[in-house]
Amino acid sequence: MKNIILQVESIPDNVVENSILEINTRDVGYFTHSFFKYPCKFIPQVPKWAIEKYTKENDIVLDCFAGSGTTLVEAVLLNRNALGVDFDKLSQLLCMTKTRLLSRREIQSIKELLDGLFIKDVNLVPNLPDLYNIEHWFCNETIQELSYLKYNIDSISNNNIKNFLLVCFASIIKKVSNADENSPKPYVSSRFKKKKYLVKDLFLKSVNNYLEVFDKNSNIHIGDAKIISQDARNIGNQELKNKIDLAVTSPPYINAFDYVRSLRLENAWLGFFGDSNISSIKKNQIGTEIIAAEVYKKEILNTEIEILDEILNKIYLVDKRRAYVVLKYFQDMEANIISVKDLLKVNAHYIIVVGDSVIRNIEVPTHKILIEIAKRNGLKLVNTFSYIIKNRYLRIPRADRGGFIKYDWIIDLKK
């Protein structure tokens, strides 16, 4: 059947299988979706469609690759209870801040606190972030201003207020650095001079913009959200077995984006991880490219999935390490599918949003392989269709190793 391209404002309730949707909306930054410029976000219209289609108020919605909290935000806005899983502490901070309304009293307290956040204690020796050659990334004046600001935020006892201000703090790190603003990955351009920004000006602007969101929505009722695990391959929480009403997620792409490196500056300033332990953090992410030589020098394993084994063998002939990168990705995703299935109610759905890849000029139809993995683990395919990605900040070309990802595939699975 020839693919059907549909022009839509939002995802319709029923979509023809293998359709390609062009979602004609710019309304992707409403409520707290605009907080922090996070890479590789999927648009909120996707989880919204799934939540409205498959759940009712007070149901439980899980996102096992929570990222910046897009699914969780949509779930609480629709009065569902949201559960998130993510190994990255910055993601956890974003998810909790974006899904928890500030009270009127907290909003007023933040406004009263602002001037005091920039007081410098000359006797204080602030802790610097774990960044090698920090002067390469930040000028000395900016380092001092950020250090005092972070110290003063950390001194706040109210966790809701502190977390909100830490998100505002994180949102300005890239801009006040020497790093190029247009690239998701931090690097200092030798060709273009970076515009100088003042820490105080950008921070106050961020605070005021984000507070305005809570001001406008202070009277609405939203559901609850919490982080329940750090490992999407082994979520655990057996008390939730057979209790999840819907899972919606957008997992990492095969070597298409390095979240850890991309968010390196922000995580270092927040104290979550730094250059001294970044390698161990990268090893833990699904889609990691860190594969030991003693592993990839072995013959490639047989997965008993015909389409995957054929691709793995082709890549192995060209690049042994990348063949094992692909193998590890699908092994991790199979562990995730098994873990999520264990938590889903009978007849509940698991919606996976993922793009296909090109590895060493070999096409990897990720969505088709995940469907086969899901089927052999007892999930049924309900539908699969795609939508056109319009924001190229979300997907980064990487020569012959990743390539542009033009479509996101939506895989609708049922337990």
C-alpha cells in the first residue's frame, strides 16, 4: 500500500497504518513545555493523543525515558498520575519542576528572594564545577557570578523553590558560556565571536518568564508525578505490577545523539556529574557508543530476529564496534519492553516513538526491529505510523554514522 500523507493540526483518534502525518502546529511550548531547551524532545501532541485515546482521569501513565518530562507534563495536565524513569539527574529535576505547580505564597517568596541571590560573600570560596579547563568554557567573571548564584540557591530550604530556581539556573548555562549557541553539543567556535551575556540579566529573565507560567495557571488542578526508577531496563517497583494504564515514551536513538555530552555544562554546574566521571555516566545510557574492544572483537551474536541479524552482519563487516553498538541498543530495548510489559495492565498500551537510523551507510529500520522484539515478548502490534520532524535541533547529522532522521515512527503496542 502506498503511504498516505495527512495534513493535520493534531493526531486523529484513528490513523491509517503506515500513514505519514504532517502535524501543522507551532503550539509545542505551552504550559511548562517551554522550560529549558532540551535536545531531542518529541512534540507534546504525541503523548496527548495517546493519553486521551487510552486513559481516563486518575489513571497511571508511565514514561520510562522521561527526558525533559513531555509525557509527564501532558499526563498531569489531563489529570492523570504520571510516573517517570530516567538515569539523568537533570532530567529528574526538570520532570519534577515542570509537573508541580508553585503556590501563590511560593511565587511571592521567589520574587522576594531574587535580589539576595546575587549577594557575594567575599569570605566564601565557592565550589567550581567539575570541568577540565573551565576557563575555555567560561570567562572568569561569569565563573564567579555563576558560583555565587548557585551557592545562594543551594542555601534555600524550600525544595519546590530551590528546584524551580535550579531549572532557571540550568537554562542560562549554555548562553552565558563561550559555547556556540546553535549547536546542541557544546563547543567553542573559533570562527564566530560569542556575544557576551550577563548572568544576572539572563537569570532574572528566565525566572520571570517561568513564573508567569505558574501565575497564569495557579488555579488549575493537575495530577501527581514522581520518578520511580533510574533504569529503563529494570524498572522494578513490583508493587506496580499489572497496574500501569498506559506507557508512552521516546527512547534514545542509536548513536544519533549523545545526551550526556550535550548536557555536560549544565550537569557539571548543577553538581550532578562532571568531566572526572562522564565516561562512567555515558556507559549507563541506552544507545551508548562505549563498547570495550574485547567485546566487539568477538563474532557478532545471533539474536534470532532475521531482519536484525542481517543488518548486524552487514555492519560488522564494515565496523565491528558499531555492530556491537547496534546490538547493545536492541538488547537494552528488549529488556525495557519486558520490564514495561510486566507493569502494564492486561490490554494496556505501550506507545514507543522512535526514528530509524543509518549506520555506516546501512539502513537500520529501528521501528520494525522493535516491533519484532515486542511481538516475541508477547505484545501485540495495534498500529504504526509516522510524523514529519520539523525542528532540526532535535536530530543532528553525524556524517555517515547517524544521518538526518526525517520521521518519528509511532509504534502502538498492546499487552
